[in-house]
Amino acid sequence: MKHIFTKYLNIFLSILLVLFFLVPDLKAQKNFTGPPMFINVNKINLTMNKVNGEGQFTNQYSWMLTGTGPEQTEEWYYPADTWHSQMLYQIFNPACPDDDGFTDETGQHKIIPYKCVNQGKNDYSWERRRYRPPYVTVDGIRQNQDYTWDVDRNLNADIVAEWEDILRAYGIRSRVQIYAFSNPNHQDYIIYKATYKFTGETMRPIENPDSSDFFPSQSMRLWWPISFSFGPSKAGEYMAHSYFAYEGEDDLDSWFATPVTLASDAPRDSLKIAYYWDAKTPGGEVYKNNTNPDTVIILSADDTGDPDRQTGHLHSPQIPGYALLFSSKNTFDLTADDVSQPYAIPHADIVNDLWGRGDLGIRDTYIGEDSRGRFPLDPITEGFIAASGKQKGPMRFITIGPYDLTLDHEQNIQDSICAVYAIGVGSLSWEAADSVGRAWFNGKISDAEKEAAILTGKDSLAEVMNRAYWAYKNGLNVPDPPPPPDLEVTSDADQVIVEWSYPDAGYYNDPDTGVDDWYAWRVYRKRGEAAVGAPSELVSKERWELIYETTDRNETRYIDTNVTRGVSYYYAVTAMDDGSQNTFGLYPGQKLESSRYANRSQLPARPFKAGLATSKEVRVVPNPYTVDAGILNFPGGSNQLMFARLPYKCTLTVYTETGDEVTHFDHIGTDQMIWDQRTSTNQYISTGIYILAVTDAEDVDGNKLDDQFVKFVVIR
């Protein structure tokens, strides 16, 4: 009787799990050939693209995720607005069966697929947001395309990116959901929920598999490791070594436990956090501070944190890491947390393990059952490599298990397991990274003091993981700031015009309560380059700054006159609420601000000299134009003509001597314009006499100006 009860209970639970997986199928939004998913609502910028990895998302091996050139490699920009701050080079999630292994669809018995690698296929992807991304336009050019995924105001998170993959080597279907928040208290992490279901599938449904394409009924015991391999950071590689590299070349990995401090009555009293940091490059070049030629400071070759070789600023202070927040207790109840998990947090590396081995022992390495142990510290402390040694591509796994999964086609049993992770970054602030790095560069602190300061980022990471656990235990119900507005930036005469707007009035309302809690607009600006920390700004240290705030919701235009001609400017506009609806957050009553990272302009706006207050001084240069003039024409533009000394606003029309229109332009702003001698039908004009008509002219104050007609000659 007990056996029969268990049998039917399992069937019932399996049906529930099937429904759990199939509910999204009832919606038409899931896309089998979808565009990339952009997780970019906060301080993290992560792109999930189906061209990455071995045709799927769940595993993205380093040689695929890292792209074609080292400067373009890696994902996960943090901070999102910082020059080459990307550092994630691999997601590796190998299933590890026990010695009894499994039987595949061909009847072959296996313990592990080759190297524990499965190529898999993506079945579908799906991105949903509470609000569509803000549209940003600079000088008439849209910075982003229309949003083609789905908007759902009822989402708890600001974005949910979801996919399902067929892990064909194991007959497993994986479903992953990523959640991210724009709340500034929760902007440093994402939630990664993964469910693995033993379906026996080796092909996607759209490939029309038959019964021979499924694993036979069986039971399988397995562990499930996952590694997010980080290497802080691409900028650091370049600034410290003058080149970009593949994967982590000098990074170390370890783990630590931190007490749960925010989630009251949670089943876990501590979180075990795997993490990485930028360590010393063996055999690196000695640092020299030549700031004062009379007192050159000879430093060590310790490039921990990647100090800049001109200023000392630390380009890689980030401590990225991840923690297990939940692991299902068994395959029948996906709601109860097994607090004894993780089973292990083992260490491996890409070259010696993932690339270099295909033996059964690789499985034991990934689950922590080899000589390295289940919870080793970093490989130098443990003696896996010498202090002067080097490892390429460290992999720190969080392994859960073992789980017993049953596949029974006759009884319609397909067991599942579920795990939830937080992935985030702790770090010194930009100011601290600058002050610590410069203090070391000036010989005021030692190598050890510099490294100790960098590793205080572990405390920051622990706080990030605690906030993630609080959000998870709170049902992902995080207080919501207002959404960022659409942004339009226009270069103008000795000023830049910044305008913003909401698509509809509902944006002013709190998405949880529906109450209008809008409080203020804020305008931010950056000079120079779009990215913070670019090589050209090492001395100027240009950063984003708050330049204006208003509590008048109808004031949606700001004219920035504190500008310099020829300098590039970038803008972002945020919205703040009044805190009245923030009743359950980490800081009840706190005013919450939308993400500055979400709508920052990344195309330059450049103020220019205003057009003239007269329309009677227009000139055509050169006049006459002759193609044989060579270097006397504009360098690099042999067909260019300049219309100079233009009024602020006018219509420019070019006519032939007989009065036929050649082309026309609506001009506004600067006092000059370049024409490439092409007609409105994109043909070059021929030799002849032409007339430039300057009509509908106005000065910068809108005063009407006289028309002017200028004759010019072209010889081709």
C-alpha cells in the first residue's frame, strides 16, 4: 500500500511539475529564434545571446563566450558605465552522475560524457520587463532599437530573462530564470534560478523527435556543479600589461561563509560564497612612478588590483562571486530548502582540467571528491600551485547533490531538482580604488596593505549576497523606484538641450500599489568619453555628476549652458519617488531613484558656435571648385564644399544656373555645413554654374532674416 501511495504521489507531483514547465508555453511571447536578452536594468550589464556557447545558454564555454578578439571577450560589465569592466568568461554547468552512470538514447551505458561537456541546444528564450527600456536619442539618432520582447507591469522584478535548453548528453531539460532589480539597494546582483528535469530528451520538440530519440526509463544519481568564471577585469589587463588577454590570467578563486543578517526566520543561517579577485601576475613588470623625474619611486611588480602604470588607480578592485540561496531537498518537493547544501565548493581550472582531461577523475574534481577536497581555499594557500605560479581560467564550482532522478515513460515520471543562486559583485568604491592605488603608487602603503584593502570587497560582496537572500526570501518583492524616462539630447549653439518624457501617465504610479508617488527628476552629466575610466581620462578623472534636480514633474527640459565648444557631453535623467510606498524594504520610507545606468546617452553631444545673426555673409568654399586642385581641396574629402558663415536657422537649396533644383537641406545650429556635391538622387553634380539659395533664415532668438543667393562654380 505504501508503495502504491508513493507511486501515485510521484505521478501527481510529476504532473504538477509538467504544468509548472508548460505554463509559459500558453503565452505566445516565447521565441525560438529570439534576439539577445539584455540584463541591463541596474549596475550590471549582461548580454545573453544565443550565438554564444555551444548552441545554448546553460553552458557557455570559454572559447565561445569570449568571442573573436580578446578586447571584445567576456560579459558582465560592472560597473556598467566603466571602460572595459567586463569580467565573466565562462558559465560551466556539468552534470556528474555516480559510478552507475546512465543509459543514453542509443542504449550505450555511460558514466560521464566526454570531459563532462554537453553541447546541448536552446529550445526557447524569453525576456520580460516591467517597463520597456527607455529610448535614448542624441542629435536625432536613436541609440537603441524598438523593444520587441514583452512588457508586464505585474512582474516583481524589473526584468526576467528565461530560457530552456536540452542538455542532450544527459537527457535533461534545464530551465533558467534570471531576475534583476533597479532598486539602488539591489543593483549589484542578479538572481539565477535553475530547474533541471530528467525528461530523456535529446532533441527539441521543433525537431520532431520520435521515441528513439529519448533516453529509456531509468534512475540516475548525480551531483550538479555550476561555475561562473570571473576574471576582473579587461580594463585592468590593458592598463597593467598594455594588452588584452583571454580568460583570467592572474586571478585567484576561493570561498568564505558569511552569516545571514537580513532575512529573518530564513532556513539558512549562513551563506557560502564563491568568489574571485585579481591577484599578482608572476614575472610581471616592476612599477615605476615617474611623476616627479627628480624622485622616481621604484615599486614592486605586484599588480594585484591592476594599478594603472601612470597614476596607480586600481582598475580591478571588483570581487565578483555567487552563493547558493536554495537547493531542493529532493526530487519530489521543489519548495523545501536543503540547508545542508552545497555539497562542495571545489576548485578547478580551464587549461589543466576542462581542456586537459577526459578521465573519470574529472567528475570527482567537479564534485569535490578528489585530493583537492570539497571546500579548498585558493590554490596558492592550498599548495595546488606555487606562489610564483600561474593558472589560466580558474573555475570555482558550487556543487549540489547527490540527487536521485527517475525517468519512467510508462508512469509519466520525470523528476526535477531546483537551485537558486545569487550572482553579484562587491568592490571598493571608485574613490577608494583611486585613493588606495595612488597611495601605493606613491610609496605610502605596502603591497600587503594594498591587497588587504582590495579584499575588503569581500565584506561588500557579503552584504550584496545578504540583500539578494533577503529579496529571494521576500518572494522577489523588492520596493520599486520609478522607471527611467525616455531621453532626447540635442547639441546646440553654446549649449546642450536635454529633454525627457514618460510614454504614459501610469509611469508615475508605484507598480505595487498603483499610488502616484513621484517626487523628482534628476539630471546627470559626464564630460569627455562615454565610459568612466577610459585611458584618455586617467588624469582628468571625469565621472558622472548630478547637475540639476527639480520637483516639478512638468519641467522636462534642461538647457545646459555650462559647456565648452568641441567637448563631448553625455547625459542621464532619473526619477525619484517620495518613499511613501516603500513600507517593507531594507530602509522603509527611503526615497528610491531609478537607475542612472538605464538611460545614459552613449553618443556624444557637442555644443558648437552659433550660426550668425545675419544671412548676408554666406560663402561657398572653395569657389571655384576644381577636382584637379588636389591638396588645395579639403584633406580626405576631395568632393567637399563648405557653406560657411550661415545663419542659425535656414533652408539651403542648390539650383542649376537654369533654375532646376539639385538638392536642399534644413539647417539649424552651427555657422557652417559640408556638402559632398551629391544631388538628392545621390549622383555627383557635373561641371557648371550653381546657385545656393539661403531662405527662411532666423537668428538664434527666432528673428526673421533676409534671403541670400550665392553663385558658385564647379569644374570636374
